[in-house]
Amino acid sequence: MTENIVSRFWAGLSLVQKSIIVGSVLFIANAAAFTISFGNIQERYQINFLEEAGTAIAKTIGESSKFGIITRNWDILSAQVQGLLTGNISSITILDVGGNPLFEITGSERVVLDDAAVRQKTLSESPSSTERLFDPNGSLHAIIVSQMIESEKRPAREEIGLFTEKAGKERIGTVIVVMNARQVYRELAESRKTFFYLGLLAIAVGISIIVIFVEFTARPLKKLVIATQKVADGDLGYKVEIDTKDEIGTLASSFNTMLERLKETQEKLVMTERLAASGRLAADVAHEINNPLAIMKNYIYLMRKKRMKEDDPNQPTLTIIDGEIDRISRIITQFTDFYRGYQIPLEEVEILGTLKEVIEFYRGKLKERDILLEERMMGSGKVLANRDKLKQVFLNLVKNAEEAIPEEGKIIIETGREGGRIRVSVTDTGTGIKAEDIGRIFDPFFTTKGVKGFGLGLSVTYGIIKNLGGDIEVASEAGKGTTFKVMMPTI
């Protein structure tokens, strides 16, 4: 039950919230571990320092108190010991060889030893030692440091009647230093409190940095999420605006590239479907037109052969009608073959020569309309194509440019090379194409010319170029003109 609740709660969080929670928990755990470790290290250091300080004080007193003990001069002992009494020293006691106190001085906070007399007797008979005393709750109570006081048997001792017969050193007493550990723990408690508050401040600052970092890191990801939602809604033209140089920026760039290719693929699929639909329509229309044309052609044949003499003046008229019927039939056949994807015969075609034929064909008409024709032939080459179909493409593009110019204007025909392909562009200074119509300009039966056009010229042009393995693009701005660019692979 609890596991399900946690799972549902976690699943309901966003990536930003999850990152902040995980980062905060890790930071707090590390901060807590560091605080505890630092406190333990500080405690060990302070206790060891206290113990070393007690040992050093005991040795100092042991060396400096020899003369006072031998001479029983307590004023000298008091002066020597008083200067060593610090805040952490509970008491300093000097014993004789029998364990009896010779001198004792206490600090501001004395540690009471339950077995002081027994302990002093034991320490007076033992070598130098260090002992830690703990409270019943396990905390350190005090540190007891004992140090033997030894003296050489020298002639100076004879003068005061303390000469002994044995040579060497002898024990003349013991100094006991009791170090108060409670003061250390109080200082540690204050230090830990200060460090705890500093830790809380560090945690607050750390979590703030995590939140800011996650927010800035997640912001590009949010843009990617929005982009995927836009794409899911069908908007393939959406672009992710992320300029970072990290992995997210690379992902955004790849995402934009993927969208561009996906959009191109979709446009090709849509065009293919439209061409297929137009092909079915063309086949039906051709069937319906060819039937009456065949009947008309048969009746003309009967009239010419059976009802009219060869020198009848109407014979030329019937001959013209018969030829036009054949031309209509050829147009319908070509139209149907195009939409059915009929494989037209291909040959090597010098693209510049075909283009010049089209230019010469239109030069006179353009001059009559005061339309300037500018040629910029900066590249040529051979392509694998059908000469008539390629000529039809250029005728359609120049005718479309001429019809787009209402009065005076200019048409620029330019050739060049791009990436191993030859480029032919036709630019006019006409009325241009509206932005909302650009995407449909190659659709069958779509026209911007009203009753003047049927909307098949650019559609047929698109299909021919695609069947020849090329590409065609359009760029236009309403009121300024249009450019059609044809790209064909060279051989």
C-alpha cells in the first residue's frame, strides 16, 4: 500500500521536481555526513590535545618542583604551579613517596574523585600514566595524568642532611594533574551549534543552487517537450530555438533537422497522393473524352470517303478537324501517361541549348509587352532527360513568369551549379504569391489566375522534374515577385 502511494506520488512529479528532490536529498545527506564526521574528528582532536596538554604540564611540574619538594618550600611550589593553572585544569596535586599530599591547588571547576585517597596511593607507587574517566552515560568526565618526580643523589642533598648511600636516581614524589573534560565538551557543543547553523545555511544555499541549475538545465528540455507537442498536433514547421553548445543544443539541432526532413517527406507523400488522385481523375476524363472523339473521327472519315468527292471544297476543313482531333487525343494521352508515371524515353540533353530555344521562342512576345529579359548563363552541362518534356518545363516557367507581370517588368533566367547539380532559375518582378498559397502552388487544379488558368501547368512541371530525378523550389513575396529554381543532376 505504502509502496503504491510512493510510486504514484513519484510518477506524478515532473522531471524538474524529481531532479530537485534527488539533488536536495543527496546534498543534505552529504552535508549531514560531513557535519557528523567533522564533529567526531574535532572531538578526538580536542581530547587528544587535552591529554597531551596534561602530560606536558605534569612533566613541567615534575621538573620544576624538585627543589621545592626536597627543601619543603611550599611558597616556591605554589609560585611554580600557580602559573600553570589554566581553565581546563581541575586540580594539581603533588604527593610524597608514601602517597600523602604535599601540595594541592584547584581550578575554578574541580572534578571530585570518589576514590581520591586510594587513587593517590596507587599512583604514588606506579610509574607515569594517563587515565580517562567516563560518566555512567559513557561521556568522558576527566583525564588523570600522573608523573613520577625523580631526583639525582647529589652533594647538594648532603648539605640539607638528605644524603643517601645509594647512587643514581630516586623517586621523591608524584605529580597528579586532573584535566576537566566537561569544559571541552561545552566548547564542542558551542562549536557544533555554530557549525550546525552554518550547515543549515550551506544546505539552503546548496538547494537554491540546485534549483537554479535544474531550472536552467530543464528550460531547453521544456522547449523540446513543447516542440514534440506541436509536432503531434501536426505543426511540422515548428522550430526549437536553443542556441546552447551542449548536448541539449545538439539534440535541438538534430530535432530541427529531423522536422525539416519529415516535412519534406510529408510534402512528397501528399504530392504523390494528389498526383495519384489526379491520375485516376485523368484516366476517367480521358476515357470519357476519347469515346466521343473516336466517334467524331469515324464520322469525319465516313463523310470524307463516302459522302464527299475528293475535290469537294469542304475536304480541307474536314482534314483540319481530323488533325485537331488527333492533337486532342495526343494531349489527353500525354496527360494520362504523366499522371500514371509513364516512363518517357530519356537521352542526354544539353540543358543550355534547350533553354535558349525557349528564350528565343518568348523573346518577341516579351519585347512587345515591354518586359525586359535578362540572361545570366553562368553554368551548363548535360542531363539525362527527355528533350520535349524539359522544354515543356521551361516553357511553363517562362509563361508563368510572363503572366505574373501585369505591365512592364523584368524576367531573369539564370543558370549555375550547386553541389554537383545544375541550377536553372526563372525570376520575375510580378505580383508574387501569397504566403498561404506557396504550399499549394504545385497542387493540381490550383491556380492564382482566376478564369485564365486551369492549375495544371506547374503541377505538370513538378511531376516532370520529379520523374527526371530533379527538384523544383519556389520562393516568393507578394507584390515583389517570384523565383522558381530547378535542380537537375548532371551526367
